Amino acid sequence: MEDRLTVSEVSRTYGVSARMLRHYEKLGLLGSDRQEGYAYRVYRPEDIQRLRLVLVLRKLRLSLKEIGEILEDPGPAAAISVFEKNLAQMDDELRSLQAVRSVISEFCNALKQRRALPAGEIILQDGQLLALADALSPSSTLIQEERKSRMEELKQIDRGGMAMKDIRIVHLPESDVAAAHAVGDDPEDRAGRMIAAFARETRLWEKHPGLRLYGFNHPSPMDETGTHGYEFWVTIPDGMEVPAPLEKKHFAGGTYAAHMIQMGNFEEWGPFYEAVEKSEEYAYAGSGSPEDMFGNLEEHLNYHDHILETMDGEPQTQQLDLLIPVRRKAK
């Protein structure tokens, strides 16, 4: 066991959450082993090497799909193809940026020469400036704007920064829920399959079209094994009965800070917490206990459509809302 690391050891050493490690495993990007006589998974040296490569490639802004293509190829061909594709995209973006920069420079020079007039009047009456602007490709500048926005968001996350202006404040409605709970290996998958089976058997989408799916660690992993549980809540109509092993519970609802992520980007919990803690308008109103993930929730968005589109097993969720309970500060 000396050369094998537990989930918590890997998480501490490489700054990757246990949830993220499980997500990488689920996608086939990472392997693990269950040592005889031990109740928890461990990572072998070859698993750690693979994880280190995944983390390096993530820093290069490669998608998990692209990383998977690289890992599946024993040679360099897939990596070369992925890198060349990304380089080509960056070259297009650089050319687009350079074109926009040149036009902005011309606009700036023209405005400096005619400081007495309003900027809009100068721009709209100068045929040469308008011709320069018209020469820009609308599609390329829009694509560049979207990519630049996402790149800035990623850089901000990397720096550990997020602002309250980037966070939504939402009210979650009070509701009865059917709860599924699992502890141990892959608790998200096991609890998720229980909820999905219940939803299909009852045709929940017909009885409760506004159904929503929440989840949270229960408990959060706190010991050296990294063992934890996960609980899912799916909202149900008033008076509906819930079969065992599911439990019927009542969700009080309330006000939450919300931040949407792509599935797997759980590292964004950190800067999200920090932004809420620094808020001048809202205060954290969670439980303060790891038993229920401190009162935080993860809403699996658009579960209504996902359960309809998936005939068997747990539906794949592409987007999540990270939710932190908050209250307005007294003025």
C-alpha cells in the first residue's frame, strides 16, 4: 500500500476534489483500484501519472472529450491532432482580435483629432471609419466575444476570484420531495438510479411537470478514506406517496445564491463560497455541518427533459446550479 494513495491523499496532494476524481473515473479518464482487505479505493502510480496528465491538459483549456481522445491513443497522433485544432482556433481568434484592434486604433485616432464633436457623430459621419467597421466579420467578432468572455471567466476561477455580480439570487419553492440516499462506492450513481426508476415508474413528469432534482453530499467526505454519501431529492406533488427505500421529506425552500457550472467543474465551489462570504448584501445561511454538505445543494438542471430522453439508468446531466443558502443582511 506504500505506493498507493487514498482518495483524500490524492485530493490534498493535487488539489482535486473527491467528486471531481469520481467524475474523471466515470468518464474513463482515470482508473483506481480496490485493494483486498480495504473498504475504499486507492490510486496506483499509473493512475497518478494519468491524473497529472489530465490536470496539465485541463490547464491548456482542453475539453474533457479532447483529453479522452489523447489518453486513448498510445501514441502522439491524437495529441498532435487536438493541439493543431486548438492552435488553428487560436490563430483565427488572434487574427480576429488584430482586425478589431486595428479598427479601434483608427477610431481612437479619428476621435483625438476632432475632440470637439460627439463620438457618435464622428463615427457615423466618417465614411472611412464605417467602411473599416463594415469590413469586420460579424460572426467572427461574436464568436471571439463569447470565447473571450469564457476565457476571462476561467482565468477568474483560476485566480480564485468570483464576484457577486456573476451570481444569481434565486428563491427555491417549498415542496415535498422523494429522497434517495446511498453511502459508499459511487453513491451519486446509485441514488440517481433509484430516483430515475421512481420517476419512470410513476411517470412523475405527467403528475408534476415542474419537477426539479436537487442533490448534496450526505455526509461530505471528511475522514482519511474519502468515503461519503449522496442524497437526491426530486420534487413531487402534494399528497403523493413514496415507496421504500425512498423517503418522503419536506423541503422548506428559501433564498439561495446560484452559480451554474458544466458537469464536472466542481472546483468552482471554492471561489463561489468566497464571493458569497465577501458579499455586502447577503450572508451565508447554511447549516455549518458536513453531514448535509453545509446546507448547500446541487440542482441538476432540466431533469424533466433528461428523464424523458433516457430510457434506462441515471440521466446524464450537462449543467448544474451550485446553490448556497443566503439571507439578506440587516441594513
